[in-house]
Amino acid sequence: MVKVEDGVAKREPIPDFLQGLAPESLADLSWTDPALGVHGAAWWPEIDESGELGDGKKWGAETLSVDSGRKVVVVKRQQVNMTAAEKAERDAALAAEWLPLIAARRYQAETSGIELQGMQVATDDRSKLLINGAALRASREDGYTLRWKTDEGFVDLPGDQVLLMADAVADHVQACFDREAELLAAVADGSITAEMLERGWP
């Protein structure tokens, strides 16, 4: 709400004795006791017609215009260029907000598991260690067979399948980090959105 008096709008808080009144009552205070000092004043709603803030801009001085027909105050704010220091501060704040969210979403995708030849393969940290260890042994030992526990029970995987599983898990993990890097680039150029955080994961 903006104070209007003698056709001029200015920002001034609503006095305590008027707090809680409906906007309709504040729109014309001629009913008040002149001794209160607001007999010729009113508080009208404001409508911001400043438009969308441009990239690298900040809000500057504002102009308050009285629209008597609608009993509103139209607010228009100037857009001014941010300084290099202000841009750096904005970018740092944006990164501080987004980086942990992106890392957490990447970890969720990374550890969500994959499907390989009809078999569900866990990709949590412990499973990745076990798979990598089995792949290392399979690469050194001819005829190696891994007895691997799945949700449906144990299966015997020959060495070539163990290596295939390890490669698939590694590709999945790398794809998750690749998507994280893309999102970090979007943070850096200011194009990041909440919708992007949920898209593009393997």
C-alpha cells in the first residue's frame, strides 16, 4: 500500500491506528477525525509495471504515479547495469544455492541402479566397489566366474559378463557426472532452471 495525498503518491507506512483496516476503508480516509492527521490522505494498492528485469541489470529509482480512476498507484522502476562486483556476488550466491542441489540430484541418479540384459544392477557405492573388484579379477584370471546376488537370487556370471557389467556401471556413472557438468555450466551462464534439475539424467 502506498500513501496518496493531494494527488501525490509516496511511500509511507500505514499508521498503527489504521493497521488492520480493509483496503476499501484505507482508500478514502475522509471519515477519520482531522486531529489524526490523515483526513485528506489514503493508502492505495500498488501495481508494478516495471516489466521483467534484464540480464545483468538491477532495479534503480522508482516512479510512483497516481491512477485516480482505479484508485491504485502505478510503480515503474528503472533498470540500471550491475557493477562487476555485484555480478560476481550474484553469481556466487547463485552457485552456492545450486551446487549442493545439483550434486545431490546427481548422486541420486548415480546410485539408482541400471538394467543390463534384463538384470537389475545396483549402483550404490558398495555395489560399485564389489563390481570393480570382480572386474579386476576377471581381467586377470581366465575362466573366472562370479556368483552374483540379484533380487531374484544368485546367478553365475562368467568373466566377460562381469567386465560388461563393470563397463555398463562405469558408463552410467560417467553419464551422471556429464549431466552434472552440463547443469553447472548452466549455473555459470545464468540459464539454470528448476525443471532442468530433473531432466537429462541416464
